[in-house]
Amino acid sequence: MDQIQNNHDVTLSDLAGMIKVGFDEVHAEMNEMKKGLASMDTRLEHMERGQEDIKLRLDNVAYRFEMVALEKRVEVLERRVGAGA
């Protein structure tokens, strides 16, 4: 049973070699996928940092409706003291 009969004789050693080649190819492909995933992780980290920066900036920005309300209050005060713009 050391040989499998088909179109030609294949020994267990031949079969083991073919299987090894297949596993080596899969291993190489997985390494490439890992590199791609690592690259994606790096890009996602950069995007997350960028989003955090945007959030910090927005936290320090007055909302538009607050600005409009403040402008109206200033206009009323300026009219009362006679100091129009």
C-alpha cells in the first residue's frame, strides 16, 4: 500500500511532498493577507485619530443657533446703549 495506482504510480512520499507544497502556498497567501490586514489596521488607527481630532475641534466650536441667539442679544444691547455697528 506504499503506492496509489492511477495514471502513474504516486508514492506516499510524493503525496506528502504535494501536500507540503499546497500548505506552503496557503501559508504564503495567509502571510500576504496578514500584511494587508496590518496595513488596514494602521489606516484605521489614523482615521480614528483624525476623527478624535475633529471631535475635539467641534467641542470647542459654538453651535450656529447659539451664535444667532447671541447676535440678537448683542443687537438689542447695542440699540439700548445707542452704539450701533
